[in-house]
Amino acid sequence: MTPPAVPVLRRTAPRIALILAMALAFVLLTSLLDGGKGVLPLRLLDQPRFPLANAWPGLLFAGLLLAMTRRVLLSFGLAYLLQGVVYGVNALKVANLGTPLLPADFRMVGQLRKGGAHLLAGYLPHSPWPYLALLAGVLILIAMWRVEPPLFARRTGGKRLVAGGVLALLLGSLLGGWGGWAKIYNARVLWLEPWSAASTRIHAGLVSELVMFHLQYGQQKPKPDRAIAEQLIAQSADALRQHLALPNASVLPDIVVVQSESFFDPSIMKGYAHDELTPNLRRLAQHGTSGPLHVPTFGGGTIRTEFEVLTGLSLRYFDNLQFPYLQIGRKPLPSLVHVLDDHGYATVAVHGNDPTFWNRSTAFKTLGFQRFVSQSAFPPDAPNDGKYMADSAMTDEILRQLKDSGPPQFIFAISIEAHGPYDVEPKDTAARDAIAVPAGIEGKDKRELQTYLYHMQHADQELGRLADLLAKRQRPTLLLFYGDHLPGLAGSYRIDGFVDGGDMLAQAGTWLLVDPRGSGQPVHESTASWLLPGKLLAAAGIHDAPYFALTQLLGPQLAALTRAPGAPPPNTDAATRKLDRSMASVEQLRMSRKLDGVLAKFVGGIAPEHVAHVAPVPNTASGGTQVAR
């Protein structure tokens, strides 16, 4: 070693040692913050890849900050603070919804200015301590910025720029989902369990879980196998032709669909098995079709169920679509709405909330709605109950929108009164406090369960009122009512459990399809949200929609496979698994608008669904936005 090199080494060695020590501390502190069994600090001794992979994105970010600020404590401190915020948000999601963060959840950041801030703020901690801790962290970082001396000179002959550029490129490629990162975040080595983010998070850590799910599904688009889709359709061709040969109804009924926020029948919970909390649902089921409804979400993510009902597509076949309305873009999609449009229906969506939340204002045009009546179009005196608009206001708006003359009408109404969080005082606190809860559910869990049941009973009351008023109309009307998911009452579920002993993420909701003027025999049927549009069309007497007819032939065998992300997969036999794989290709062809040709090959000429749209024009007379046709 030459003499001039010795002073350089003496100067740089302590700096390198400090950076390495900070990196090691960051890994250990990340492991402690995570708490997952697979990434605890001692795991560095027997499986170092796990805690190192879980800390790697934070280390890259800290290194980039160091290149920019030249302050090592500030850089690692800021990276750790931001990582702590992510872990805090994850803790809130687990507490309320029972599942950890997924990459798609970060799309909610863009929804904060579109009504999301009002909704999500209710889930934030009410205690001041988390905010004081965050403020203290920020103040410490500011002090570091002012007090901590730079670790190296401002001018480094380009070395600082090169190092920062490399770190930025690495971090950007990781966030962008570059496939090369799969060598480090190997799904087999780090134990990715695609059906369970919670299990993956326990043994690989939250950050590794997010990265692996991002790499696995973020850029992946499902590719259909046309051959197995054709084989499935060929096997069903005779039955499908018979269905399509049925004549359509000479008089088409008006159709009202109510997507009731968080509605489910509490009798599936232990402690409520013999209670009568949904009398109107039970009454109407006596002359309608009803039963368990399998949906693709739990505690939130309403648009997942909504998307399935409006398109007839099962999200289990589209892993890349976690929040479909935020990802489908503006290209028209085949949908139930387009089929009804082709049969002369006037189509209206009704929702007493911000129209841009969940990107509904754009998505509803894509799906074919002619008008969207949102919060601003409701009467100024429309009542709230708790945090959101009361279900009674939605019933009133449905009745205002229904006409006694003109073309048949399709009204798709989305309620919001029973939306969580359930720590906001309702109008009638005495009525809420009088609701009995099972033994063992106390404190915060008891109050939240009571508040939910208070709002849920209002939904049942409004179902009865709406059905009774529809029964008095001159025009025939079909009413479809269903819950989009179970409410996020994870604490109560863990304490009390369910009658069937199953996991809360695997529980089915409820649905009802009824002619309010009818007097038929009750039919009990378990189904899934993506099968509802086919059932609705058949009940309305519309038999010439081949895809929806196909779902009625094949879907019942697949209904129970629909579950919330993270739910334990059901046991299936070989025949069901084969049908499931074939149906996946059918639906993927439909999503890409390539299915009509396959269907025509086996069942004759098929007119493609109408999807023509022009720019929306104001419709001030009836409120909302109208799309010209």
C-alpha cells in the first residue's frame, strides 16, 4: 500500500464503518418493527435473506437520501420514519379489515382528494399519542438537518452524483416492478403464498410481502388459452343454444338493484343465530330467490363486488385488478348495462357520495350508464345518519328517478349509511345502545357492533319500504338487493365467531331477487356476485345474451370459489379445478372483447354488445350526468 493511500483509508474507513453500522441498525430495527416470525432480528443468524430482503427498499431509500443530504443520521432516520408510517397504516388495515397492506392499496393515495380523505379519516387513531410520536420524529429529523455535520464534502468529483443515480435507478426499478428483482424476492425462497398476504407477511415481512405481490401481479396480465375456452363452450353448446332460443319477454320490467353497504344477515354469527334482525329480508324471501352470496372482498373494497355485478366477470381470474375502477381505463367494457341498453333500457346509477371517489364517474361511462345521480344531485335536505347519507334518502331518490311511462328503466343504487368506521355517533343513540350483543363482546367492539347493527336494520327497513312501494306501481318491477361485503368488525368476529366455524374472510353475505308484486314459492340458492347479472337478465325475460347465459349454465359449480383476498381456499375436486381453469380463459377473452367470435363459432351469429359512447352532456332537469346515445 502506497503512503498517500494510507491517509485516504484512515479518513474513509470510519465513514464506511458508520454507514455499515447504520445499515445493520436499520435492518434490526425494521425486524423489530415488523415483528413477523420469519424476520425477527435473530433470523439474521440462520436465514439472513429474509430480514435483509425486508429492509432492502428502506436501505436503498436511505442511501439515496445520504447521497442527496450527506447526513447519515438524517437519511436513515427519515427512511425509518417513513417506513414506520407504512407499518402504522398496515396496522390500521389489519385491525379494521383483517388483512395486511397490498400494493394496490397505495392507489388510495390518489383518491384522498376525491372523497377518500373524508372516508379514511374515520379509521385514524383517536388517541393523540401516535400523532405526538410522529411530530417528535419530525422535530428530531429537523434537528439532525441543522446540527449533524455532513459525512463527506459537497464536491466529490462526480462520485456522489453517480452513487445517487445508481441508487435512484435501483429504487425506481423496484417500485416499477422490474422482473429482475424476482431473483432477490424469489417467491419460492421467501415463501410467497398467493392466496394469503397475511401468511406471507408473517414469514417474509411486510415490505417483502408488498414487493413480492407487486412483482407477481403488478405488471402481469392474464393470458387466456383460447383452445380450452373453445372446448368448454363446445361442451355447453347444445344447452346454450336452447337457452338462447327462448323468446324474450314481450313487456320488459323496470329493474331496481340496491347494493347495500356492508349488509349481511347477522344470523351467521354465533349469538345471533336465532335473532330476527332482518325481518323484511325474511318476509320478501318468502316469495323470492335468496341465499348466501360469495363476494370477492371483505370489510371494504366495495368496487370489487360492484364490478363483478355490473360486468359478470369474476375477479378471481384477474389477479392484476385489485381495484378495477382505478385500473380499467376508459376503454368500454362488456357489461350488464350494455345489454340492457341494447334492449332499450334507460340506465341510471344512484349514489349519495362524491362521484369521483373510486373513479366511479369515469367507470360508469365505461360500463355504459346513461346517467349518474350522485351526492350533489340529491335534495339539499337529504338526511344523514351517522357519518353518511341515510338509506332513507337513497330510497327516496330511487323513487324520484322511476318514471311511470317511457322505456323500461334500470336503476343501480349504491347505499352508504352502513359504511364504516363504526365509531361515529348515529342520530338515535338510545336505539343504538338498546341493541343486544353476544356475551364477551365488550368495550370498543361492542359499541362498533351496535352501531353497525343500528345502520344495518335501517337498510332492512328501507328494503321493506322500497319493495312495498314498488309493489304499488302500475309497471312491473324486479328488485335485486345484496350486500357488497361483510362489515369490518374483525374484533367481534374473533371473539364470537361464526356458526359454521369458518374464517371471517370466507363468509358469504346475502342476496335477494324478488318481484315485489309476486306471490311465488321461495327459492334458496347460494351464488356469487359475478353470477347475479345472468340471474337478473333471466328473471327479466332477456335470454339473448350468450355470455350471461353461459354463466348460468357453468357458474353454479364455481360460485363458492369466490372469496375475499387472503381467505383460505376451499377444497375442490379435479373436475371443479378443470372447469375453473377453463372459465378463466373464457372470461379473459371476454375482458379483451374476443369472446363473441368464439361463441358465434358454436352457437351461431352473435351481435356484439353495444358500446358506443359520446361525451357526457349536462342533464340539469333530472340531476346528474347524461350520456348521449
